[in-house]
Amino acid sequence: MENVRDPREHVNEEPRDDLMDVVFGFGGMLGFMTIAFAVAVIVKFIIS
């Protein structure tokens, strides 16, 4: 590997499905925020 800046010489060690990464990331964050919102609402009703 003489020319380290040539992207053709770098093998893709770990192929990824970018769309599924985004879908899982979005879904995971949405689920976490939904649970956080529900907990906040429950705590608010308990306090008041």
C-alpha cells in the first residue's frame, strides 16, 4: 500500500447498511424519548 490516500486501495473491512443504521438509531432514540416523556409525565402527576 504505497499510496495511503488512494481510497481504491483500502478494503471495506466491515460493510454496513447505512439505511438500517439510521432506522435503528432513529427508532432507538424515539423509543428512549417516548419512555423519558412518559416518566416525566408520571412524575409530574405524582408531584402535583
